[in-house]
Amino acid sequence: MNTLQELQYRAVAPTPPFFQKLKRVGLIIAAVGIAVVTAPGFVPELVQSIAGYAITAGTILVSICQLTVDESRLEDKLLSGIKN
């Protein structure tokens, strides 16, 4: 299995509950960063810089969590597909 197929497989596989919660946290962090960056009016440069880092960190967190696979749920899903 090449790298692209592995990423595709992991993206659609079930995610463990802990990583689902962590993914929501990453989405919130990225959303707050985007809200600060796109805010109208004057925003201090330091806050803009931190918001940029928040967007990056949130995006990376979501990506890593999405590619984490719950092997036991995946086995159950595959076995139920074979039985039907």
C-alpha cells in the first residue's frame, strides 16, 4: 500500500473517541485564530501573530486526529460488512 492509499484509508476509518474530542478542540482553536485575524478594526500585532500560530496549531491538531484509526471499531466494521 503506497502512502496516498494509506492516507486515504486512514481518513475514512473510524476515529477513537478521545481523538474526536481533541479534534473538536483543534477546530475551536483554529476558529478563534481565524476570527481574530479577520476581525475588523485595530488588533495589536502580537495578538495577530498569536492568532496565526493558533490557526496553524489547530489545523495540525485536526489533521493528526483525523488520521488516527480505532483498530477495534474498524475490525467490527469490516467484519459486519463481510457477514452481510
